[in-house]
Amino acid sequence: MGHKVHIFLIALLLFSTIFSFLDPSDVQANRTVVVATDVLNVRETPDANATIISKVQRGESYPVVESQGEWLKIQITSSKTGWVASYLVTESSEGARSTASRSSDEANVQILTDDLRVRSGPGTNFSVVGFLHANATSVQYLEENENWVKVHSDGVEGWVAKEFVTILAKKKKEQQAETPEETEETGGQSATITTDGLNIRSEPSTQSEVLGSLSSGQQVEVLAIRGDWLNISYNGTVGWIHSDYANIIKSPSSTQNSGTPKVEATIKVAGLNVRNEPTLNGKVLEQLPEGTTVMIISERNNWCEIEYDNGKTGWIAGWFLEKSGVSSPPSSTSSDGTIVIVDDATNIRSAPSTDSKVILRADEGEEFSIVGLEDNWYKIKLQDGSEGYVAGWIVATKGNATSVKRAGAEQYLSNKVIVIDPGHGGRDVGAIGVQGTFEKDLTLRTSLLLQDKLKAAGATVYMTRMSDTSVPLQSRPQMANYHGADVFLSLHYDSIDDTSVTGTTTYYYGTTDKDLADSVHSSLVQFTNLRDREVRQENYLVLRESMQPSLLLELGYISNRGEEITILSGDFQERASTAIYQGLAQYFRGN
């Protein structure tokens, strides 16, 4: 018996010893959160009145060590932990967002159709800012959501319908995995930073320690170059920055003086491609940021051969340049460029007014030379030699023509603060559809599409969750209160035992929210074509606890087989998010 007790005590001691070496953070080591507010207080204990031991910034990510109610304990440094409110961070996990953005330097986009419209935001309600063709090269991928892809090509940046493109990941060089990149020493070079908040890192890697940050316009000394990274020195700090966000200025010794008279010009769009020949099929040498000053060496068919960075040369599209000393012609006599009809049966009128006579109805794709510009109407030359007018905000332009943009819904949403609450999440799946659809997945899909639309309009958007995570019910309205939101929206999908019930319902709590409810609900009924179940007043916690204008939207019944199939479609998700967007714009327009 004594022998058995002895063995048991040894086993217990070994068991205790093994577990004493386990890091308690391993329990939740797979969880990472991203700070969702500008500056977040880290506290000593999980209490709003506890001592503040550190502050973290928006966008920074930290591993979660422990959770307690509405508080998360995060690992700030290798030796320091602290507590943050869970509703002021968002969970970041691999695959959290099915439409998560890929890095723009890892993918290009292949255009599958001619005259693909590029829009200012992810939706057909946004204005057309340009066109792309099937043979377009170097169309840069920026980000995507369920139905739209944001791209950049030759100074034009905007969103295109996902069904008409293919996203191509750039192939990594096998040598890079086998052979380390050589470091090229530089002599007498400096660089100008082209973006705000550029991190200086200890090593040429996005995973290395951040030593500091730089702002747009600051100049740094370039010590060496390794691949896409620059080894720099700034105010005593030596570290690495990514070359995509800096323009290298060569030493005066490398400047080439040809003696040929040159014209100075300034780039007037963001990110203009420099090519090796005057054509869109030319190889992209690099991109120049808006405001860069270049010297024009020669011109050919609306393309300009330029000299930049003290000796580099290349070709850029001339219609994106503003020549120094050359004043822009008066808008009433502008005649450089053409307009492209975007929609069939577009009215061409006898005068620059919607009250004037329609003299022609033009079809999509037709082009007309611009004679002048009057009160945001293009004066154009018709096929028979006569002249007419077309509203500038309903057509696209080619060439060096002034774009006309009449403010749409975005003018009412710009600078508004919106908090979107995708209902349920994590273990709380919400309603379950006839086919097994989880409500939590649908609410996140709609919310992400809505988020992108609102951000494109200039709104500041906060999400109570960005992935399939659990968020305490009380934390959802608290986020709206914390950010002083102009509107708080909680998105849901309904279910009931009676499978014949269908439709969309909008709920509000306070009488002051009735106008908001009416605007959004009216838009939902119009865009989704679902049965109108009206606006109703209810005492729901997420509405009652919010001090901001708030709504709870039930966007359809997944307990009805037919409605569930409709709701699952990308088309419905697009229409529902557009409806909420337009409803919010209508509300802000009148308030």
C-alpha cells in the first residue's frame, strides 16, 4: 500500500510540474484582436475604473490571453499584459472574413469584358469614374467584398463588378524561398515618404518589431536596398521601410542633362503608372503619386515622355498631367476629350437644362466630342455636325476633359459615424433556416457589404464584429454610445414556426427614431421587393440601451423556403445593403 501511495505522489508531482511550465496565454493563443478605436486604454484589471497601464492605437493587433465577461486580457509586450473592453476591439482570425482584402502588391486583376464600368463605390448607385477593357494590363487589385473588386489602373481607382473579372495572384519567385535577397548599398540617396503612418521596422518584414513611424512628405536617408525594402536612417533611428511608400531621390551625380528644352508638369491623379512605351500595353515601370513634378521631354498621341527622379524616363498618359504655366481653359470653352454614354436612351438636349427639348436619345457606348462645358453640362458635337448638351454627371469622359460629378447620396453620408451590428455570432447562431442557414452568417454578409458602401461615401464605420465571434448583447449598443454614432443599426433575419410568413420589418424604440425607421424601411421595401411588414416600436435591449438613433432590421424570413433561397443570393445581399445605404442617405438629407 505504501509503495502505491509513493508511486501516486510521484505521478502527481510530475503532472503538476509539467503544467507549471505551460504559458497561461496558450489557452487562447489562437485568438487575436485588432484595436477598433483611435486610442484604447489598457487597464490593470477588468474594470472601467482600474488603473490605466498602457494605451494602444487603432489597427494594432494583440494576442488574447484571457477573457472575463466583457473584458479581454491582451499581451502588449513579451512581459506585459492588460485588460481592454471587448466592444472596442474586433476579433482577427484566419479566414474571418470570406472577402478579406488581399495585399495590393500580391495580385492583379484580369478584365473579362470590354467597357467595364469603374465606379466610385461598390454598388450601381455610385457614379461611373472610368472604363476598363479586356486587353487592359496592370490592373492592380486593392480589395474586394462579396460582389465588387476595388482596382487601380492608370490613375483611375474604383470598384468593378466581380463577375466580370478574375483576380490573379502574382507568382512568387522560387529563388526567394531558397536564396536570401542581396542587399544593395546606396550612396548619397534619400527618399520622400508618400503615406502617413508608415512603420519603421527592425527587419525587412511586416512581422518585425515597429521602431517608429513616418509621415507623408518627410525625407529619410537611404542606406541600402534589399528587395522591396529600404534600409533608412531618420532622426537617429535606423530601420526598414517598404519601398512602395517612398520615392527615392538619386544623388546629383546621377542627373542626366540632355540640354533639350523641357516643360514642367504636375501629376493630378493618385498613383499614375509610368510605362516603357506610349500605350496601355506598355510595361509598368513604377507609379508616381499625385502632386509629383515631372519634366515633359516629348509628346505622342496624348502620351508624354517624362523625366523624373533626376534622370529616370518613361511614358505616362498626358491627360493626367497639368503643365506649369499653362492655365486651364475656361469651362465654357473646354474642348479636349470625348464623353461616353453610360446608359441606353440618355437624353441629349438643345440647352444645358432638364427643361430643354430632347433632340436625341443616345445609347450606351456611343462617344461624342466635347465642344465646351456649361453649368456642369457638356456641349457636344453630334454625328450630323450639330451641337447638343448632356448632363455631365450621367456620362463618363475620355481624354483631358474635366469630370463632372453631381453629389449623390454620398453627400449626406460623408463624415457620418455609423455603427453596424451584425446580429448573433460565435456560438449564438441565431435563427436557422429551412436549409440549415445560420442567421449569424447572413447578418455578417449584409453588414460587410453595407460597410464598404458607407466607407466609399466617406462615412466612418464601426462594426461590433468582423468575423464569426461572440459579442455580449450589452456591448453592442455600448459601442454606438462610446463612438457617439449618428446611427446604430442592428441587422437580423427572422424565423417563425409558421413557414408561410414572409417579409421585412423595421423596429425602433424611441419616438425620435421614427423618421429614421420610416426612411430605411421604405427603401428596404422598394429595393428588396419583400412583403412590407411595416415599422414597429419595440423594447429590445440593443435599442433601449442605445443613446444614439437606432434601428433593428429584420431583413426577411429564412423559415420560409422560398424567401431563404432569395436571401442567400448575392443579388439580394447587394440590394439589401444598397437599400439600407439609400435609406440612411434619405434620413440624413432631411435631418
